[in-house]
Amino acid sequence: MSYVQTTLDRLQASSPGQNEFYQAAREVLESIRPLIEKDPLYSDQNIIERLVEPERQLLFRVTWQDDQNRIQVNKGFRIQFNSALGPYKGGLRFHPSVNAGIIKFLGFEQIFKNALTGLPLGGGKGGSDFNPKGRSDAEIMRFCQAYMSELYRHLGSTTDVPAGDIGVGAREIGYLFGQYKRLTASYEGVLTGKNINWGGSLVRKEATGYGAVYFAENLLNSRNESLDGKTCLVSGSGNVALYTIEKLYQLGALPVTCSDSRGCIYHDRGIDLALLKEIKEVRRGSLEEYIQQHPDARYLAVKDYPQRGHAVWHFPAQAAFPSATQNELTALDAKALIQNGVICVCEGANMPSTAAAIDLFLEAGLAYGPGKAANAGGVATSQLEMAQNASMTQWSFDEVDQRLQKIMRDIFTLSHQTAAEFGQEKNLVLGTNIAGFRRVANAMIQQGAV
Ligand code: NDP
């Protein structure tokens, strides 16, 4: 039996019911096989067994009071997966679907993503099954305070520095930071994604979406193509999707879709970004409001989606940017994308494509940018925020943006060169996983059995 199956069997026995984690682990373990077979050092050092086991997992109760004075209880998570390359770094997700397996898959992916940036960042992730939807600002604040009341003792600017993710944006980071400061009497860069007036970095808000588009442009340029003039499908309408759409417009592309958990919009004239920001960032409303102002756009509710598929991927286009959540792009969707003329898929979300969809992309020779590489701009800019906090300076928008562009170019080049080194130039899944793995594994070996 191969080491991949042995490892997965062991994980399933010791950590049952964590399907997303097995999915993420299988992808990495299968892609690094050519390296493991070539270099016995990694097997001799038992690196794989060490790497799939988190250094530390925190699970705690979060008790808070709602607006009706009822006591509510949620689960809080933080996984400190690997610190070989730096302090644990990875976002917090507040969503009812959050469980130990989701946090573990996200933390595992984060190790390799952070390694790819070349920056001193370990891998971690956290969150809660708390559902922010429909909660008042005061409830969100009390929840964040309760969550931080436990988490603060495990954080520190050189220990563990969380950021945002689904359901955690600027508002939540503010409340979390305020509580951390109150509990520790210390003003330190212990969270990223902070408001620009008190320690945040310019471009952090835009970084993941912008980064995914920069990555796609590098990828297309390597095939003598560009985004200019291309029609693009984008899913999601949160932080990553909004700034993906913004950068696509800036590079001359035409984004025609967006989605949320209830449905999707198709607007062949191009998504009205100002309206979308107003609905999602200001009003925190539903996409159905979009068609009230644009009756020429189409709205499809989730109940009208194809079985085992997502309508957003079934429109004609040349590029696709999944930017909502995991496994939102299935084999059925991948077939539709390929049939409809898509030549590039670049992932703003974490693990948005199922394993079967990825196989189809690679078979069809698509320019495919896996999330680990393509969405690393967010965490990379978080590290730039940490660097500014540590030196008590603030860089201009242009300076941070230039650095982000260089980081995304370097990630693309490293992934591409690594794929070529192993004779599979077009397979960036292999390129990103081997490049990320090699940096972490070498650091672990050099640091001894800890
Ligand atoms: P947001 O909370 O800002 O937005 C998430 C979007 O995805 C919303 O439109 C939401 O719709 C939709 N969505 C969430 N869950 C589901 C679901 N189960 N089914 C359908 N739609 C869903 O999150 P972000 O934009 O920050 O994150 C999006 C993705 O990008 C995630 O995979 C995240 O891990 C990844 N990512 C984010 C980074 C960042 O810097 N923020 C960095 C790297 C990766 P609704 O509002 O209706 O819930």
C-alpha cells in the first residue's frame, strides 16, 4: 500500500469524520509523490507523519448573551498547525458549517500557502460555528469579546496572529482587537486586517482578490494570453469576490457573475460593482436586491441550480474565479466551464474545486491556479501589515500593491518552475504543493525532532 493511503487510513482512524481534511491531505500527499520517491530524506525523517499532525488544537466554549438576554453557546476553534517557518498565521471563520474538520483542512492548506509566499509565516486557522447572519452589531461585539476572552492567551505577535475569513471582516477584527487590548493591556499587531486608522495596512482589504487576478494574469501571460477583453465568471460576493471583480475591471476584463449562499447574478453588461459593494459591504443584504436596480440582469436562486452543480459556472466565459467557499465547483461545473470556452480557472477561495473537477481541468490543459498559490496575496499582505506594525510605520497604497504584485509573480514563477522541474510544466497543483512542502519540510528537518 502506498504511503498516501496508509497515511489517510491512519488519519481516518485517529480523526474520524473530517472529510474536507482528508481531501486536502490527499491532494498534497499525491502531488508530492515524485519528490518523496526521488529524495529518501523526507521518508527517513518521517516528515509526512509529522506534517499531517497539528502542533496544537484548541477547542473551547464561547458563551455570550444575545439581545433578548438569552445565554448562547458556540464552539470556538484555533488550530496551530505548523510553526517551522514563523508564527502561526491564518484567518478566523465564523459560519454555522464550521467544525473541527473544516478548520483542520484550512489550517493544513495554510501551511503550504504561507510557505509559498517565501515570508516567515507558520500555518494556523480558527473560527466558530457562530452564525453572524441576522445578528445585531451589539451581538456581534459580545460574541467577538467572548471568543477573544479565551483565545487571547494563545496569541502574540511572534506566536499566533489571526486574520479574517468567511464571516470575519473589518468589524469583527475591530471587536476582537479591542478585547485583546483590554485583556492584555498591550497594543500589539496580534491580528491583521485591522482598520487603517489603528494599525491596518493599505491594500489588505483588497489583497486576496487583487492577488488572485495578478496570479491569473501571470499564468495567462506564460501562455501568451492576458485577461484583457476576457469575460469572467466570479462566485461569492464577499471580500475576495468584490476585489477580484474590481481588479478584473482594472485589467480590462468583464466580470459577469457573482453569487451568495442564496443564489447568483448574471449580468452580461458586467457586474455593477458600486451597487454590489453597497448591497454587501454597507447594507449586508441579499443579491436579490441587485435585480431591483438592474432588471436586465438575471437572478437564479439556489433551488434552480443544476443538481450537483452551481449555476454560476454555467454561463459562457473565458476565465473563472471561484471566490466563495470549499467544494463550490463540481465535476459537472468543470465540464460546463470547459464546454463553454473557459481557458483559465484561478481560485480565490480555499479548495473551491472538488478533486474530480481539478482532474478535468488538468486533463483539458486549462491554465489552472490552485487556491494555495492564487489566494496567497491575502496572507502575504497580512505579513506586510505585521512588518509595518513591528517597525511602527505605514507604507503607501502603491508601495504595498507593488510588493503584492511581486509576491504573486514570485509565487507563480516558483510554482511553474517546480512543476517544470518534475516534467509537468502545466500542472501547478504539483508545482505549488511540492514547492510549499519542500520549504516547510526542510525547515522542520533543520530544526530537529520537535
Ligand atoms: P466573506 O464572508 O467576505 O464572503 C463569503 C462569500 O461566499 C459570501 O458571498 C457568502 O455568501 C458566500 N458563501 C459562504 N459560504 C457559502 C456556502 N456554503 N455556499 C454558498 N456561498 C457561500 O468571505 P471571504 O470573501 O473572505 O472568503 C471567501 C473565500 O476565500 C473562503 O474560501 C476563504 O477561506 C477564502 N480566502 C479568504 C481570504 C481573505 O483574505 N478574506 C484569504 C484567502 C482565502 P453569504 O453572504 O450569503 O453567506
